[in-house]
Amino acid sequence: MSEPTGAARRRGPFKVGDQVQLTDPKGRHYTFTLEEGKSFHTHKGAFPHDELIGAPEGSVVRTTGNVAYLALRPLLPDYVLSMPRGAAVVYPKDAGQILAMADIFPGARVVEAGVGSGSLSSFLLRAIGDDGMLHSYERRADFAEIATQNVERYFGGPHPAWTLTVGDLQDNLSDADVDRVILDMLAPWECLEAVSKALVPGGILCAYVATTTQLARTVEAIREHGTFNEPSAWETMVRTWHVEGLAVRPDHRMIGHTGFLLTARRLADGVEPPLRRRRPAKGAYGDDYTGPGGKATPDGREKAVPAKDRSAASGDGSAELG
């Protein structure tokens, strides 16, 4: 049985063509590709690549300046933060959330829109494996070229599960029976009709947006479309800790807001989503609002409730209906 694509590059002694991540005594990282006859140079001296070729991962090399460097293969989170960029990358903390909360599984059929520099594509491909399908759409040809180079550098060549199309998703999407759709773009609400047709019942739509305005508009558009359940939205923050003897405290810097994530699941054809029962907070909607989140009419549809009526009906505007 053959190994999954890229697996051979993740274990065993260092080989020519492997990516190597050096860590200096101050914890700084340096990444390069092993080549016969080449040397790695720093302001602390140099050492030949040949010293690492054939050596086990986790070896220590010393430069001509007698500075020790720990040599390891970069993890995928390390790789995506150091690779060449055309567009901003999806941070590992968000990629991990997407893999978990969008339930990306081996063999999944996934559509991705907004490839950027190929960060999320690499995470998705490793999760779905060779038997899955990832069809990525990118509007800009220059970003698509950079993403292709980054993905192929990580896996050691083209990935058999990956197809990359240059163009807008809503104009080019032809995939059917898709399990998951990941949208990393400025206006994901523009793609809902195409995405709804492509997703299987129970399939997951996951959107990654940067601002509260984009988040609000995407959530409202999903509610209005009527083919998805109530979306969930969140963000993640990562704070590392300093641990040195009795000095155990949070680090002064952290990875804070990078973007918002939201997920929603495709309903079966012909099914209407259950009416939302939570009354919106006072002032959440204008008097002329007629979309989701308003008061239900006798025919089951929703309409806006003036602020004074919402206040009188629920007191603080947060009570549950019936």
C-alpha cells in the first residue's frame, strides 16, 4: 500500500529536497531546503548542508562561529507562516477551527473559494487525503500561481486530490454532491445560491470573514436564503504562557483577532428552516426591517416589530417567546 502524498517527507533521516527548520539559542527560526554542496549562512557563521543530509531529525549542528542550531522539519503551522505570500494566510488557529468545526474528514468532497497563498488548501488536503476532493477557486491568477507553488513545495509535488480553477466561484462552480464548502472571500453572501445547489443535505458551509460588517451581512443572508439552519459565529484567540521556574504568567503578546468564522448546515430540499424563537434585543432592527429576526405573522412569516412594541412585549427585549 502506497503512502499518502507527502507522508514520506514527514519522517526518517533528512534527505535532499527536505525543508529544514533551524532554531537558534534565542528561539528564532530559519527555514531552508537541503541541497548537496550548499551551505547555510548566518551572522553567527555557516555550516554545510551535507552535515544534515542523512542525519536524524532532531539533530544539532554548529556553525563556524560555534553557535548550536536545532534542526527539525517544519510543522505545517510553521510552514504556512514562513512560506512566500501573495495574499494574507489563514492562521493555523483558524485553520484548526475550520478542520474541526466544519468536520473535514478523510475522503470528503470540499470546495474552497479564495485560495490566497495556499495555507488553508494545505491543511484541507492533508485532512481529506488522496481519496478526497478539494476544488479551489481563486479570482486572481497571480495568487493562484503562488498558492500552487506553496502547496506543491509542501507535499513534494502536485496533490492528486487538488484542482485549482482561476475565476469566481459563483460563475464557475460545477461540482455536485459536495460535503463541505469553505468561503474565504470579501462577499460570501454572493455565493449562497451556487453553494446551496452544490452541497448535499447536511453538508456544511463555513465562511471566514474579517469584519463585523461582513459577519452580520453573511449571517442575515444565510437566514434569508432559507436553505440552511441557523448559523453559528465565533472567533478564536491564542495566548501563550511564559513558564520559567516560579515565573508562570501569560506572555505579553498574543494572537488576537484575525477573523470571524461561521458555519451553517444545508437543509433537505423543500424544507423550510424552523422559525427562530428568540426575540431580538431592543433596537437590534429598524422599524422598517422585514427580514429574519422579526415578529411572526399568522402565516408563519416574520415581519419587523417596532422598538416600542418589542420593549412593551418583552421588557428588556431578551425574553424568550412562548
